[in-house]
Amino acid sequence: MKKNTAWAFAGNAVYAGCQWIVFVLLVKALSAHEAGTFAYATAVTGPIFVLANVRLRNLIATGVETSGGFGDYLAARLLTTLAAVLISLGAGAVMFSGPGSFAIVGLMAFGRACDACSDICHGLFQSEFDMRTPAIGLSVNGIVSVALVALTLIASRSLVAATAAYAGGSLFALAAWDLPRAAQRRWAEMPTNRARRTLRSTMAGATRLIVTALPLGISSAVGSVQTNIPRYAIAFSLGAASLARFAAISYIPLVGHLVVNATAQAALPILATDARTSNRQYRARLAVLVFGTITTGIATLLAASRYGGVILEVIYGSDYAADAGVLVWLVAATVITFASVFLGTGTTARHRFKSQLMISIGSLAVVGASAPPLVREFGLVGAAWALFAGATVEFSAYAFLTIRDLKSPALFMPAVEPNAAAGGIAP
């Protein structure tokens, strides 16, 4: 697990760091309004693609199989991704004015579509306890995106061209790394009967996967909307320039997310195995993850409280030092979210998908109700307060659910077996 965690962290660190560099390049080369437009396009398309992904990667990692194997997963991802692109284009036509802004949304959607296809390939690698291959794919994606965006901004100070370059990194990683390696593994292992599957049986298997994962996908989309609601409120009440400022500050807590998300990715298939075979091992592993994260998070919060202004000044300039309070509250919300991530990973390992949806809806309601008035009254710090309130509700609900489940003798789950007749999943 340590080796896989290290690879997952390295891949996510490079990818997220490169995303941050891309945004910094946009802030330095373009106007605050243009950088805010890029952040707004990211906030609009993000929840759409999170929903479309329906966390199929988690189904692969936790051992959910179909008679069509990876082909059914890929078909499901292509269907939902196509829908996400169309919905994003519709949202862009309604929420953005001008052909340039609409083009930015379209290019962002194309890049996210490539990322979605890479993600399902990464799920295949993860199910085989291989985090090295997806880590390299993420690194290639990020590094190529930075290089293309930097070259584009040197040649032309155009946000549309820079967004196209950003999407080009996703396309390159998918075509040059992820798909070839996924195809190599699957075709080498694919039984003859799977090779002869019809389009109808593949679509049936894909549909069953989508239906099975839909509660988890909705839960993820709700979480993404929750994260972006304060950004919508800022864009509506304070403008794109303020949104660019908030987005820039929000990138700093991302460093902690890298460690947490990498560890969660590596731990998920192991926790799923423990949940089926060893109650004691499951409890011990989950406890180490949660309490270790809380301890680390508290130390991070103390550091942000003491040095937040200095950090902002060094990275973005003296004008940002006044927003140290925003950074502290964002870090506080992130620390609580850290613990929720591992409790949520444990919940996914127990296949409690519908429960996760209800928790996410409750947290979304809190953020949705509080963000607009708090942003209007208190500005950027109000947006951070709304996220903190939602994170607190989410953690409390996950803690209650986990404690209740661990007291139940029904913690162990039977392995999910493929329904060969239907080409889908038998509960």
C-alpha cells in the first residue's frame, strides 16, 4: 500500500501542481476578468462531468464485475461523457455571453471528456493494485498542459487559445498513454466469448453499470456543486475578478488534498477486501486513516493561522496578504473534509452508495442556503464560512453512519458477482 500511495501522491501532486501553474500563468498573462472567466467555466462544467463519471472507477476498484468486463465500463463512460459534453454546451449557451466565452466552455468540456476517458482507464489499473501507470498518465497530462499553455500565452495573449492548449494536454495523455496501456491489458486477457459480444449486450452491461453507480455519481456531483456554489455566488455578487482571487487562494489547501486523495485511492480496494473478509482489519485500517488525517490537519490549520498572510504574499503578492482570514477558513474546511474523505472511502468500500447520496444532499443544502447571503454580507470570507459549515455537516453524518455500521454484524458484504445472462450485475 505504501508504494501505491507514493505513486498516487506523486501523480496527483504533479497534476494538481501543473493545474495551479496553468492558473498562475493565466493570472499573470491575462486580465483578472479573463482569469475569472476561466475559473467560472471550470466551476460550471465540473459538476456536470462529476455526475457523468458516476464514479465508475470506484466500481472497478471495489470488484464490481460484468460479463463484458472493461468493455462495458468503457461503453458506459463514453455514453455518459457524450451526455456531459452536450449538457455543458447547453449550460454555456445560457450562462455565458459572446462567442469567445462559449468557445471556452466548449474547449473546457472537450478537455474534461478526455480526462473522463483517462479516468476509467486509471480505474482498471487501480483494480490491479497498479497506481504507477495512472500516476504517469496524470503527470503527462499536467506537464504537457503547462507547456502548451505557456507557449500559447507567449505567442498570443488569448484565453480561448490558452484553453485549447489546456485541453490539448488531456487529449495527449489519453491518446499517447492511457488508452494504449488499457487496451494492451484488456485485449491480452479478454476471453473469446467476450470478444464476440454484440453491441446490444455491451449497451445492456453499460446501462446496468450506470444504474448501479448512479447514486454514487449523484453524490459526487452534489459534492462538486457544493464546492462550487460559493464560486457561483462570488461571480454573481462580486464579479469575475473577485472569483479569480478566491480561486487563487483556494489552490493552496489543494496541497493537503493531494496526500489525502492519493492515500484514499490506494486504500479503497484494500478496504473493500477487508470489508468482505476481516471486520477487525477493516476497523483498524479505517481508524488509522481517519485519526492520522485529523492530527495532520490540525497541525496544518495551526500553520495557516500563523503564516497565512506570509504565504499569500510570497505566492501572489502583497495585495493578497489581507485575505489571510479567507485562507485560514478554507484550510479549516479542508481539514474537516480530509476526515470525511476517508470515512467516505470506507463507506464506498461497504457499497453504501445511497447513504453517501443522502449525506451529500444534506451538506449541499447547508452550503446552498448559506453561501449567497454570506458572500453578499462578508465577501470572500463568507464563501469560506459556507464551505466550513457544509464540511462540518458532512463529517458529522459520515461519522454517525460509520459508527452505526461498525456496530452491525452485517458489515461483511458478499462479493458482487456478474450476471452472465443479463450481461450486468447481480446484487
